Amino acid sequence: MASISVDGNVHKKKLNKVVLAYSGGLDTSVIVPWLRENYGCEVVCFTADVGQGVQELEGLEQKAKASGACQLVVKDLQEEFVKDFIYPCLRAGAIYERKYLLGTSMARPVIAKAMVDVAKEVGADAVAHGCTGKGNDQVRFELTFFALNPELTVVVPWREWEITGREDAIEYAKKHNVPVPVTKKSIYSRDRNLWHLSHEGDILEDPANEPKEDMYMMSVDPKEAPNEPEYVKIGIVEGLPVSVNGKELSPASLLTLLNEIGGKHGIGRVDMVENRLVGMKSRGVYETPGGTILFTAAQELESLTLDRETIQTKDFLALKYAELVYAGRWFDPLRDSIDAFMKEVTKTTTGSVTLKLYKGSVTVTGRESPNSLYRQDISSFESGSIYNQADAAGFIRLYGLPMRVRAMLEKGL
């Protein structure tokens, strides 16, 4: 059987033990016996808790073993996910193609990193995932594997097997006495974690169709949100959020609270057509209530603490940062280098931002920082000793000199 290693070559060999990214759904349940049948290996199922909800974690061990796995490993990665992956993207201001706050993009490398760790713990010589050959996630998983342990063999059933759809998978499961998951299949393809919930498929595949209201799960319809606004104060230290309304919270706890508050007010819905890494366009709808609040707060505090040139350079690099994360290059040295810049320039971004949440909107009502570059005695229309308005005349003459010279040329002066 064929497997693909870091050098991109096809290898045929028997594997000893494979760590499989496992969700308990139909696809990954079928992958377990397929790996055993085609590679003669033991299968260790791995599930990461990145905040997808307890309902998705219930009964997984029983399902995994019924499918033929030798064991199931579950790791709670929520704090690591927020602290080491979400917060750096937030500090960088990384947004992909103007709208996408990178929810799935940030989750895949933390999961893949944990899989590499588990492979070492259980003595596995391979890892496997159930991503299809059309999406971004296959790249995000595999680039992480390559970066952290290039000796691991990577097995990707969707690029090898003859199963083409759900009916084929059900038939294969029955043939191998694998219990078919009885959960009702959603008409949408969803990915949920502590940062966001994404929706793809069904009527969303036509960009002209408006999403149905019953699709949303993390946020209420803004029309149904409370008729009174709610004010929330976000405390930030060196570019990273630390408190809500004066109460200090761990990264995961802080985000959980803001998801609840933001969702109640219909905050954070995004409908976009994006360019996938593999070249095709796809339409997705995202719910990111807490993340939308945090991005707004962080950017507003920077308006006090960063000068013009720094903000422009930071915004320029944020685009590249977002592209690297979207493309699965979390462990790329370039992202590390940009991250070092982001950490350095936000050292003074400490303070608080007060936001008003009302029927789907986030409005800034106040900003405070001990490192504020805003000086009322300079900005005031009243005369001051630091800024002499008469100085502006010479500045304008010099600043506008190129325009003046061009006009003189055109008029023959």
C-alpha cells in the first residue's frame, strides 16, 4: 500500500502503529479498519478537545474500540489553543482576505502538534488524517507533521482508497462490522472550536443564497437580541487580553465568557467567499462572537499606543501573517520572525477598551492606556506651548512642493 513521506515519494511498506486524528464520525470510523486492513498496523485514535463541545466527545472511546482501534487518547488543548495560537494571531491582527478570523486555520496546527507528541508517546511510526484532497486542512496537518517530525509517515486515505462518498463508507463499515454512527448528519459541513463555528455546503454553495436563520448555533439573530445595549470592558496587557469587566481570566475562560456575551447580542457573523489554498473558491459562513469583540478591542487600543508608521507596517505584515497561518505554515520560521516583531511593537499596548454591544454591532465607547501617545494638550484646538500653529505654514510649503512644481511645469511657469 502507498503512503507519502516528507520527501513526497510514494512508499509501500508495512506500518507498525498509526496515530489517527479521530472525531468519531463515519469517515474516521471507517478509516480505522481500513488502516488495519491495508497497512497491517495498530491504530491509536487521537481526539483533541479544542472547545468543540462535550456532546462531540461523548462515547468516543467505545466507538474507537468498536471500530478496531487499540486505544483512544484524548487531550484537552483549550488553554494551549487560545494562549499559544489564538492570542498570537490576535496580537498580530491577522485576518485572511479582509474577513476570516482564521478559526479552523489556527486549530489544525495545535491538533497536529499534539498528534506528533502522542506518536512519540505510544511509539507510532505514522500519523493519519481524514481530510479530503480538496480542502485546506490536509495541508495544515501535513506541514505541521513535516515541521515537527519529518521521520513520520503520513497516511491519507482519501487520496488512496476507492471510497467516494457516504454510501460507500457505510457499505465498507457494515462489511467490516464497524458500528455506523447513528448521529443525524447535518446538511452543513461544520467545524467548531473555542474561537468559532464555520458552516459550509448545502444552500451556501450558491453565493447568491442568503443563509437560513436556523443554521446559526453560537449567535442569536440580531433582531432577536436584547433591546438594551451591553457594555463590556476588555483589559489588555502587551497586546493580549487578560480581563473582562475588571475580572482576570485564563485565556480559554476569557474567550468562553465573551462567546456567551457576544452570541447573546448577535455579534460576529461573517458571510464570505474565500480563496482556498488549493486554488478553488469556497463560500463559508462563520460565527466568531468573542473573537470579534477581542479584535475590535485590540485594534482600538493600538490607536492610542502605536504611531502611524508602526501601525502601517504592522498592518502590512499582518496580511502576510494571516496568509501563512491560513496556508498551514504555523511552524514556518517566517511566521516566528513576524511574531517576534508583533510581540516587540505591542509591548506598550496595555490598557483597556470599553465596547457597546447592540443587535449585532460592536461600538467603541472608550479607550485608556498608561502608554497613550494621545496628548490632549497637543491635540486640543486651544493654543498650546508644544505645537505652534504658525509652524504648519512652512511644513505645508515643503510637503506640497512636488505638487507645486508639477503645476508650474504644466502652466509653463
